[in-house]
Amino acid sequence: METGTKEKRKITSADAVAILKKSGVEIDEKKAGEVLDMMYFLAKLIVNQNFKT
């Protein structure tokens, strides 16, 4: 999922893989990148709907 902008993100795909591995979730970097894209998109959507008028 591409959100249309490439803002700087603090969590990389490799970081996400390492974090998820600690919780017992096995995922490759490509899928982790897709999950991060979705999470950033949802976070932006929630902020825009709830805090911007």
C-alpha cells in the first residue's frame, strides 16, 4: 500500500522484523514494509478524522 508520500519514518522494515520476531511472529522484510505502510496510513487517517477540523 503506497500512501503517496515518502515521509521519513523512524521504524524500518528490518526493525519491524526484529520486533515481531521477539513476539514469535515470522515475517520477511517485504511483508513488514507493507504492514508498516498500512499502519502509517491508518495512523494518519485516525489523526485527520479525530483531531483536524
